[in-house]
Amino acid sequence: MIIELSYPRSELMPNRKNGQHWAKTVQIKNEVMLEAFTIAFTERVNGKFKPADTLPLKITFMQSDKRKRDLDNLLSASKAAIDGIAKALNIDDKQFEPITIMRGYGNEAKMIIEC
């Protein structure tokens, strides 16, 4: 199953949100989680998901420029999206194993998750 989502929001990057109160980012996290849940749930209903004990997860961060962004920050900013996908698939996010993180370049900044 391939899920295309918005590029991780800068407000959720650990380097940007450190020291801020959680209430400043909770609405953004909920929006990201809902987007991921909706797309993954639709894929599940359409029969494109087969449950398993572990599920490999490949995340590709497509960038529209060549700036070097920290992949670990991008992964942290994607936590709400990963949680939304796990919820839509009716699994625990600890079942995503292994997790592969990659960088790609294209015309549009987006996140592509394959599971």
C-alpha cells in the first residue's frame, strides 16, 4: 500500500518546537493524523492491506529543492501521520518494523509511505 501525504509541517520539527507548550502543536498533529488516517483507511477498505505481525514501513521524503534536511527530524515530525496510519489499519505502531527512511527529489514536496 502506498500513501502520499503532505510534507511534514515545520511546526512539528523537534528543533523548532523544543521548549514550546504541547498545546501549540496539538491541533496541527490532529490535522496530520486525520489526513493520514483518512487515506490509509480508504486503502484498507479497498483491500490493499494485508495484516501481519510486523509490517515494513518505507518513508520517502520528496523535496522540491536540494537543501539538506535532517532525516531524523523529518521522521519525528511524521509521528502523527504514522500514528494515523496505524490507527486506520487497526494495528499498533510498534508493528512497523523495519522502518526505512529515504530522501528523494521532485517537483513537489511530499511524503510517500509504503507499507
